[in-house]
Amino acid sequence: GFGTQEVVQISCTGTLIAPDVVLTAAHCLDPTLLTMGFGEVDRASYWVSPEADLSSLAGESAVLPASAIEAVEFIKHPGFDINSMNNVTGPGDFSDIGLIFLKEPMELTPAIVISREEASQMTTGLSVGIAGWGQQTAEQQSMWEPPEPGSVGVKICAESTINEIGEMEMQIGADSTTSRKCHGDSGGPTYLDIETTSENKRRVIGITSHAYDQSDCEKGGVDTRVDVWLSWIEDKMTA
């Protein structure tokens, strides 16, 4: 055998939706992702940091930043199965949603999740905001080669569009003319500014989930629709 090795790595993006709760994708909390399916994961721990530059975690000698807060619990939707995501084509139904509960609250203002009533404002063609710490170029790096320094692990925000809406998921961005999501952006948010009387108009409407098809990051990413899973989110946060 190869023995046991401890690895610290940047894995995914997430959105703070309560002082101590982070919304992310279920596949981000699947241990298979940590080793790309090679070897067994004995123990997986998660930390969340709001630092804009976490590129050092993508390197060889990764050290957690002082701002990182440990997860005391993390849950993925029971309906999620990572093996069902092998041949995706467009928006599907994968239950790719998870929650991370932090040891202590973050000193940040949480984002507001869209409500059932507000979700009717989601239509194709609308401009949305996207954010993530993922890969900035669509070209897939070899999984054995570390990415170019600075090309991953840095927070990037952009404007994109809702291109296609399915029952459970939606496509954000479409081709090279729009900003798109890529590896490492998983679990991160899509934001929509809605019409509302409340002061904060920005709502989290999507969770970065998977590529549109085998073209990988070339065709925009597909998000889990947050509004579909509001009851599950509420139940788990209440529990």
C-alpha cells in the first residue's frame, strides 16, 4: 500500500446564508471528489474561509489561513449520487445541494436565499451575478499537474445570464460570449437582483453544480435551483 497521507486542498466554493451556515453543492461534500476516486478517504474535514486569495491552497505546500473556520457538521442531500453525473446533458435532476454548519459564526453579512414567492421572477435572459474561486480558463488541466499559479483559488465575480431553466436546474451562461463557471466554482452562487420593497434586492438563486455536457466549461455551467430545495434547507437548518 501507499500508506496514509494528509492532504490540504482547495475544493469548492460556497455561500454564507446564515452566520454559521454555508450553502454548497452535495458533490463538494462527497469524499470521492477529494481523491478523484483513487484510494480511500479515511477522514474528511472541511474549513471555510472568506479570503479572496486562496491560491496558496492550490499549491504543493498548502496551509490553512488564520480566517478558516472548521465545519462541525456537513450534510449532502440524501437523493444525491455522484455516479449519476457521468453523462450529463443540460439541466437534469441530481439533488446536488449540501449545507455546512460552522463551529463559530462568520463576521460577514449572510446572503439572502430567494423565497418561493420571489422565484417567479426567474426567467431566461435575465442578467445574474456569479462568483467562485475556481479555474479561470476553460482548458482542463491534467489532474496530476497543478494549475498555473494564480489561475485558481482566487475569488472572481462576473455578470452572466440565465440561459435555460429546467424544473430542478438551470444553465447559467452559454458560450464564450458570456462569463461561465468551471471546476472549483462548484457550490458557489448565482445571484439575481429582484424587484422587492426590501432594501437588499440581491438573492441567491443557484448553486454551481456541473458542466452542460461533455464540452466541459465551454458551454456555461448548470446550477441547482435553490427555490426547489427551500423546504429541505429550512428543515436542516431548523434541526
